[in-house]
Amino acid sequence: MLLLTAVFAALQLANVTGRATPDSKNYVSYALTLSGADKREAAAATIDWVCAGRASIAHRAQNVDVVRFHAPDPAPRVLAECREQEWRQVEARLAAGQSGGRTVPFMPERFMRIFEARPGYPVFLVPFVTLFGVTWGVWAASVVVACAGGVLAFLVLRALSVPVPLALTGQALFLVLPCGTTAMRPMTEGLLLALTLAALWGCALVLEERRIRAGVAVVAVALAALFTVKHSQALFLGLCLAAAGAVLAVRRRWRAVPPVPGVAALAAAGCAGLLGTVLLAGLLRHPSVSESVQDLLTDHFARPDRERPWEEFLQLQGNFWMEWLRRQLWEPLFVAALAAGALGARRRPAFGAFLVAAACTGILNQAGHPDINIWGDRLITLAWLLPVLGVPLLLEPVARRVVVPVQATAVGVPS
């Protein structure tokens, strides 16, 4: 397990810069202000980091451009243009009085309120950027959270009594599939993946090891932490865990078989997470679902609010999923992986229901943002947890058929 972690971390040295997305600068500036920097200091450090990444990407892209690879290095020009553009926007908004909150005003105030409601990831970044600076601090934080996700996948599978080689397979799948790539982006998704896996670990402790109090406590802590990172994910996970528990209870009652110990406790934890998220988000005046829809339809409030947002949103949903399905059928790796993961989940019916529920949060997250242009399908990445944990479960019978004869031969017993 540690060897896989170390190899993955070493491989990430190939891309220390250039991982930022447009939202990354909001989280990094938030972390810098939490560490004591004022708005201009946070803006300067964040802009330098973002623009250095863009310059690095431009340099690497030209190196392999079959027409312009011998042209002058574009990095200095890209760096200067990026700094000028970012500072022009920030200075204009600071001069207009947009100086509240923890984030640097890279975007309109209504948009920045969305990030103000997500302190979890910036708080996680603080010790890293304080100790190592922005560039290496953000990289190190990303490595830690991605590796943590892999380790949690290993722990979930071991709690399910899966053989160590298959548990290592789950860890490796997390790191090499889009989960690992997305977790390395300086965004909330890495923590969302790790905390969702932590909740699944709690489910496994309850259902397989009958450690009900400890497992429910892990689920509760994961849901609480998710609220600080992205409260919509806490809402989705609480809802899906409660639904999974209800489906299991109804199904077993329909078949007149005894209930699985701990399912009710997990369903109750999901309900508590769901209700707690709704109540606390209201008390803290977090941006509402309607505000999120307006953000989507107005291109981050760059256009006037839509008069009939829900009608347009539903139409966009239909268009999005048709196009999404067309692309998936063109390159069906994701769909095939989900199918394999679902087959594996059936080998542990009780836990499998909660695994499918957790994967469904990725679908719900994508449905809340039906934008086909968002980088790398990162919003739906949580659905990849189904093959990460389900494929090792699917391979378990094969592994046991191989391991038992080998062990028997090792002790001199005919196989």
C-alpha cells in the first residue's frame, strides 16, 4: 500500500504546475487570506501561481507543435499577458468596493459567494501553502488528498474481507482512473472523493464487522466534513445513503427475511446528514439551488438573470444527457466500468447498495451542473468509485480460486 502511494507521488513530479482550473484561484486565494495575507498579497501570490502555470502549459504545447516548435518561447509573453489581465479585473473590482469575504474578487460578488460557503478545502490548503509556498504547497496538498483516497479504497476493501492483492487493486484503480487525475487538481473534488470513501468505510465497518457505533461515527464525521467542503455533496450523500437504507429495509421486509444489522443506523445517519445540511445551509444563508441555476444559465452572472430558469434548466438537462450518452456510447469505457462495478457490488448486497448510492452522488452532482464543457467530466467523477470498489469485488472469486491452490501447494497439501 505504501509502495503504491510512494510511486504515485513520485510520478506527480512530472506536473507540478499547470493543473489549475479557473476555480482553483478562488480556493488558493481563500487559503492565503486564512493564513494571514491581505487581499492584495493573496491576489499577487495567486495570480503569479496561475500565470506561471499557464506559461508552463504554453511552453510545453509549443515544444510539440509540428509547425512552431522552433519559434521563440511563448512563456514570457503568456506570463505577462496573464498577469495584466488578472490584475486589471481584480483592481477594478477592489476599486468598486468588492473587498468583503475571504476570496480575492476574481469574479462578480454573487459568484464568489459560492466559494465563500466552501471553507473546507481552503482550510486544508493552509498548512501546505504556509510551509511550502503556493506552488509546492498546492502540489503537496493534492498529492496527500489523492493518496489518501487510494488508501481509503484499500481500507474499505479490507473491511469487506477482500484479499490484500485485490485491495491493492482497488487502491491502484483509484489512482490510475479519473479519480486520481481529478483528485490531483487543486479543487474540492479530491476531498469529496476521499470523504465519500471515508463514509463508505464507515458503511463497511457497520455491515461487515458489526462495529456499528464506530462505523456510524465515521459516516457522521464524513458528512459533517463534506458540508464544509461542498454542502451540496453532503446533501446528495445523505439523501442517497438514506435511500439505500430504505430500499434494503423494504426489500428484506418484502421477502420476509430478517433485517441486516446496522442498516437502520446508516439510514438514520444519512437522514441526519440530509436534514442537518438543509437546516444549516439555511441558517448560514448559503447560496440556494435557484442561485446555482441562475449561475449556470447566466455564465456566472455575466448576463441578466433568466426569467424562467427552471424551464430552461430542464430543457438543458434533456439536451445534456442526450449528448452525454452519445459521447459515452462513442467511447464506452465509463459505461463498461460502471457495469463491471455494479456486478461486483452485487457480491456484497448490503454494502453494494450503499456503494451504488455513493456513486449516484456523482450523477446528481453532474445533473446539478449540466454543462458539457466542464473539464474532464470532473463533476461526475464520484461515480468512478463504483468500479474502483466494485471491480475488485467482481474479481474476488477468481482470486480465491488462484490463492487457495497456491497456499495448499506451499504447505505440501494436494490441490
